[in-house]
Amino acid sequence: MSKIATVITNLFEDSEFTEPAKAFREAGHTVVTIEKEAGKVVKGKQEQDSVSIDKGIDEVSADEFDALFIPGGFSPDQLRADDRFVEFAKAFMDAKKPVFAICHGPQLLITAKALEGRKATGYKSIKVDMEYAGADYHDEKVVVCSNQLVTSRTPEDLPAFIEESMKLL
């Protein structure tokens, strides 16, 4: 089974973490939450969910994982201000490992300069940013590019996002 790195911090979109993480775990995959420091508890922007962090970013390497999961909300925008998270995300894209990003999740990939020439989608407010980053933006519930990158727009797209992510695992 796969080991999935999940980069997450405060103000993540609750369901965009909880629903995919639950599906991945139920299928037998391991979901490892990563933030600046292990043991911290981060809270969702809807204040429905909190997540205990398994590993600090300085404790991990992309080589240890089979896939990367980037939930949306304000979390990816905060994480992309830290070069360690940007480099971590870029390492997955460069290694052609599966990357699952929903809603604002692609913001981390924009900063990693990892979307050029790739088909993708995301929340409508980051469409222009994605296009400036060289992405071929599609306003669809789920977009799969090169059997590696799975992107979706909103919590309403979660069933399709989870289904396509599971196929790559």
C-alpha cells in the first residue's frame, strides 16, 4: 500500500482533508500529516476538524513517500511562503510521483513552478494564477494529467477527486 505525504496547516478546508484521508486509510494506505513541527494540532477553517501533525517538514524527504496530497483552504497559501514546503512539493512533481491537489492546493504547485504545460484545475479564484504559471486550466470537477497529477475545484468535486486519486494509488 502507498504512503501519502499530506502537507497541511491551519485553516485547511475541513472536508477536503477529512474525506480523502478517510478514503485513503480505508483502502489501506498510510496518510502522514506534515507541517512545520510534529505534535502540533492544526484546525480547519470551518472549525469542524482538527488534525494532529505526524512529522515536521525537516524530518521528511519526498523519497520516503509514494504520493503527495495537498488539501485546499488557506493552508496551501500559507505553506507556499516556506521554501521547504515548495521544494518538497516540487520533488514529487519532478519525480513524477502522484500528486493530489484540490481547491487552493495548486497554489503550492504554482510557487514550485511545477504546473507549466500540465492540464489542471483549481478553485476559480486561482484560475488566472494557474494560467500565468503555464497550466492548461480546465473548469471540470476533476482533471488528471499524465497519470500523475489529480486536481479538483471545490468540496462538491470530492467524489471524483477521491476516485481518480485512488486509481493512481
